[in-house]
Amino acid sequence: METTWIQFPKIGLYCEKEISYHKIFCKIQTVISLNKLSDILGINIFLSGPHSKYYLERNDPTNFGHYNPEFPQKLRDYLLSAKHNPKFLQLTKPIYENWIKQTARDFFIIYQKLDSNSKFFRKEADRYLMLVEESRLDPYYFDRFILFLYPAFTDNEDPEEAAKFSTFPGDEVMDAQIVKELVGFWIRRKADGTDSEFILGLVDLLQLYDSEFYEFRTNPSREPNKQKF
């Protein structure tokens, strides 16, 4: 694991064509397969879904991977050994800055907005599950979230019925393709019940490597834009 952290910029150079977390996953796969990672952690990564031991099926129209809740718990301990090793933390900080920081921030920004309206978050997860189970999921379903980070985003034209969110000025500059990908990730995690474990791991990562960003996004004294649309 420590070798992978240190060598991360040099591995999987062909992965540069990927975006967001797909690039990170692609690079990691050049070092360790899902099957090997499962063996190391001593658990099945997925409880159900279309994925095999060696391949992630990202475009299955009728199913999605349901993570084992133990996976994000064990992964957190496995990947963040720098929590207990200050020298390794300093060694890996430049790697985080150059290769992981933006993706980690993007994941958190999307989760934070979804979580600011827990009713909407739960409703969307339940809707997604229903469509998958009934084989009615449109392959372009998540295109409806391309503008999710815009302050005016809503799910209903009626102001009384429209979903309300807390917003941060400037979030809307995130690439639209990444926005819909990450909204999809978090809605699937809410649907399979692992969102709380994944966000705990992400918070650990941010507090360790990106504490100023995390404090800026969560400090109660900094009032986010509370304008409702």
C-alpha cells in the first residue's frame, strides 16, 4: 500500500484519458486487482451486482454493485496508514495535492449538497432502486443532474414543492460530466446503505491531507449561501 502511494504518479500512465475517480481507480488497478484487494481485506467487496472479481461493470442497465458495508470500513484503515505515521504523511502530501485532492473535494462537495436535503437524497435513492429493480432505468438517467451544483437547481417548478438545498458560491464550476457521475455514485451508496461509511472515510482523508478545505466547508461560523430556490 505504501509503495502504491509513493509510486502513484508513475503508474498507469495510460489512465490519463479517464476522468475523476475513474482515473484513480484505473491507476490502482494496474497494481492490485479487485480480487486481490478482496483477499487482502478478507471480505467480499460487493454483496451483489453485476461486477465480477476482476472487472467493474459500469454500464449495466438493470443492476448496480451493492457494496459490502465492511468494505469502506476496512479500506479506511488500509489506505490511511499516514494517520499514524507523520513522516509518511509528509511524504505523501504532494501526491495527494497533485493527484487526489480535486477528486476528493469533488466527492465531498456533491455529498454535502445532497446531504443538505436528506429527504430529497432518500427519495432519489429509493426512486433509483425502484427503477433498477423494475428494469426501467433510462441509460441517461443521471443527465438530469448535470446542473445539480447550480444554486437554482430544483426538482419541481412549484416553489412550494421544490427541493431546497444549502449552496456554496462557486461550486457550479465543477465539470458537468463529473457532477452527474458523482451524484450517481452517492445515490447508489444511499441506495445500498453504505453512504455513511464512505463519507466517514472521505472525511478522514480530508482531515488528514486537506484540513483547511474541510474546515472551510464545515465550519458553522462560515455561513453558506442559504438562498432557497
